[in-house]
Amino acid sequence: MKALGRHILAEFFDCDNDILDDTEKIELIMKRAAIECGATIISSTFHEFNPHGVSGVVVIAESHLAIHTWPEYGYAAVDVFTCGETVDPAVAKTVIQEHLDAQDAKMVQINRGELKTNRVLHHKPVMADS
């Protein structure tokens, strides 16, 4: 990969409204997506809005997964940003879509950190040349 990371922007439509409004289920879905895509979970935080909706983030060693839900519209917006080649953000997108019971989805992938260099891009810290 000639970039430091991959960032998926996903939209999920016609989801199960009850799931979209359940903070605990949303957190479990996002953590499951992180694990299944090969990420290392560092921490997470989720918030339930009144009268409805959930926002949250799972911080992973390789970057993050974030979600914002609108149960009243059956809609969720998700970001999955991963660095390195060992984590596949597309797997996370598939897991989330399945567990939200989304009937439709759109996804865009953006390469992040496309540095103008001929050097090998390391995704973990390495000692700088002296």
C-alpha cells in the first residue's frame, strides 16, 4: 500500500430502528466489527441522545471506528479509519451492515497519508536513520 491508511465512509439505510437506538447493542456491534477486521481495541465511548440516536467511537491501535445513528430515519453514518495492511476496513463495514440489518448501504474509500516519497511506508514506529 502506498498510503499510511484507508478510511471508509459508509452510510447504512433502512436499518432496524430499535437497534439504532440501543446504545449497548451499537457499542457491541462496533467492537465486534473492530475485532473481526483484525483491529486492536484500545477504548470506546458511546452516548445516547434524547429523544433518540447514538453516537460513539471505538479507538483502535490502528486508528478508529465511529458511528452516528438516526433511528427515526433508519439511518447510520459510519467511519472506519485503519492504518497498515493487517486491518481490513471493508470487513468492518460488512459486519456493521449485517448487524444493523441495513437493507442498503453506500461506501467510499479514501487513502490517507499518500506521502510523496519513494521510501517504504512503515505503519509502526521504526528507528530513524542516523
